Amino acid sequence: MNVHSRWLLISVGLGVLLNPLNSSMISVAIARLQNVYHLDYTGVSWIIFSFYITSAIAQPVMGKASDLFGRRKIFLTGLIVAFIASLLAPLSPNFGWLIVFRIVQSIGTSMVMSVGMAIVRIHITEKQATALSIMSIFLSGAAAIGPFIGGVLIHWWDWPAIFFVNIPFVVTSFLLAWRTIPKDEPSTSVARGISFRNWFEMIDASGILLFIVGLVALLVGLLSAKSSGNISLGHVIVGLLGLVALGAFVRHELKAESPFIPLRTFAKYPAMTWVNVEFMLVNALYYSLFFGLPSYLQMVRHVSEFHTGILMLSLGLCSLVASPIAGRWIDKSGPRPALLVSGMLMTLGSVWIVTLNETSPVISVSLALAAFGISNGLNNVGMQAAMFKSSPKEIIGVASGLFMTSRYLGTILSSLLIGIVMGDKFSTGGFQLLGVILTVIALSLVFMSWQRRESK
């Protein structure tokens, strides 16, 4: 790999890490934001919902937009958008504006992430596998150390620092990318000359709108009812409107020529469908702990942001260590044994949550986080391998897109689950109830992995 390729790799890596870094740092900031804006968990959870809903939509859309406008332009524009959001978010006059800038930040980082891997594949032809593995380190490493970085920043400089910290990454990535990423060749753009109307049809703008309206309305209806403590007619109407919109979305997607989520593919390939369902449950369980535990430690156990970040570091580091080991194991034995062990570890970790109380030693927290971290490392590789094995080669691109959608839906489900269980504030009893629910999910994953092994 020559010097130019190395600098290009660094420039792209510093850009693509922004999305996982910002999605993970926020886990340690939830409790602080609740105090600053005087919100309950259901209200502050929109800082999570907004980012993941936007990412789920923006990444595939911006991937298609790169065919029309060029990958270099999308990458650099995304960095500019992320810079603006990171600069203005700490200046938000209220929580509503913070959500707006969080959405803008998600759009910018999604623009960068959606084309970053493609830029590496296209422009680094020497030792490409090594380049892609380094990119995965940027992605997984940022997600792993995000809570630790967030805890340190909030402890010393308060919550605005988790936005300001993006600026040096953005500026460095932009300057390097401007010099190292080759300009887009107009002749290589498969969408050159396409009209905006045709492009909106290509990205299924109608389907995206129905998906956003339906999902947001359903979440508002469910969370508002839980937050207020009673179910009013307004909550029911909003929730029903969400269900109607989602129903219209399903009907639209089944008829669309270029659907945002190709639902017919799920019906055609049931094995692939079950892998996506399993992956959604895996992420619902993992991120319930990822977002729930820091708030519990800070609000119930009164652990500082700094020490919470250190504790959460064990989760990320165990995941990073387990991933390459899982890769070698899965190459030799297939995904089933690794996923079965992962399910067992998640079950043990979930049972630990059920037994947790305010006097539980800190070392037990670290052990439980280690169990979840190892299981996450096994899942990251195992579920990807299971997806490839269950998906026909001719639709592997579509299957990969659906796989990422399942990840985002699982993450959104985790925040919804925490909001419904916890309501206005965190408590030991509420966290134990969450542990019971997670135990049921973990046992379901063990059963699904066992059935996969039995059916082979």
C-alpha cells in the first residue's frame, strides 16, 4: 500500500468513525441531559430515536445519491453538515433544537459513512482486504470506546463536549479527503442525467415518508401514554395513525418498483427473514443494556460519568477482542456454535440484571458487561456469516441493506423498551423488570440458534 493510499485510508477512517462514535457517546450523556432539560427518560430518549431513525433512512438514500452526485462530493458535503451540527448543537436554546441538530448530525455522518467504504474499495486496489479490515477497526473501535470518551468529556467539560469533540475529526478528515480522494469521473456515474423526480422515485420518497410518519407517530403514542401514566384518547389516536401509516407503508412497498425496504424479499427467502429477525432481537437486547445501564448507574447508584465510562469500556474492549477470535472459530465451525454460546452469555448477563440491587459490587457490573461484550463480538461476526449463508448470491446487496435496517430497528426497539419499562425515572425495580424481559429475549435467541443447528 503506497503513501497516498494510506493517507486516503486515514482521511476516510476519521470520517466514518463519526457515526458510531456519536451513537455510542450519547449513552453516558442521557442522565445529564435529563437533569439539564428536566425530562423523564421517555422524553430524553428521542435523542436516541432521532439519530437511529435518521441513520436508517439516510445511509441507503445517500448511497444512491452518490451515484447521482459523486462519492467525493457526498463525502465532503457530509463532513460539512456534521461540522455545522456539532458546532450548533451545544448552543441549542431548548431540547427541541438539540433534537434538530442531532438529526442534522445523523444526516451528515450517514453521508460520510454510506460512501466511505465504497471510496476505499474503488481507490485502494492494493491490499484491499487489509484496507477494509482497518476501516472496520475505525468503525468498531469508535463504537467500543464511545461511552468511555463520552464519560471523560462530560466529567471534565459537561455534555456540550461530546459534540465539540467531533470538530477536530471533521476538520482533519476534510483537509485530508480534499487532497487524497480523486475527483469523481462524470462518466462513471450510473445516474448521470437523471432528473430529481426520477431520483425521488428511485429512492422511494413516498415509502420513506410513510415509514417516518408511521414509526414516529407510533412511538409518540406509546411513549406519551407511558410518560403521562394514563392512556388518553389523544394517545390512542396518535398510535392508531402510526399503525395506519405503517400499514400503508407495507402496502406501498409491496407494489413499488424500487421499494425503500423490499418486503417481498422477506417473503421469498424465509431463512434470510429469520436471520434478520434474530439480528433485530440481538440488537434490541444489547442496546437495552448499552443505553439502560449507564443511566441506571448514574441515576440510581450515583456513579459519576467518568466512572460509568470506565465501566462501559469493558463492554467495548471485550467485544473488540472477541470479534477476531469469533472470525477464526466461525470460519472453522460455522456460525451456529458461536451464536449459541453468545445466546447463553446474554442469558447469564440478563439474569444478572434481574439479581442486581443497589448494594451489588462494582466487579459484578464489570463481569456482566464482559459477558455482553463477548456475546456482542460473537454476534457481530456470527450474524453476518449467517446472513451470507442464508442469502442467495444474486441479492447479496439487498440482503446487506436489509441486515443494516434490522440493526437500526433493533436499536430503536431497545430505546422504546427502556422508555416503556422505566417511564418517568430509573429505579432498581424497573431495571430488574427490564432484566426479566431481556432474559426472555436471550432465551429466545438460544432457542433460535439451537434450532438452526438442529435443522442443518
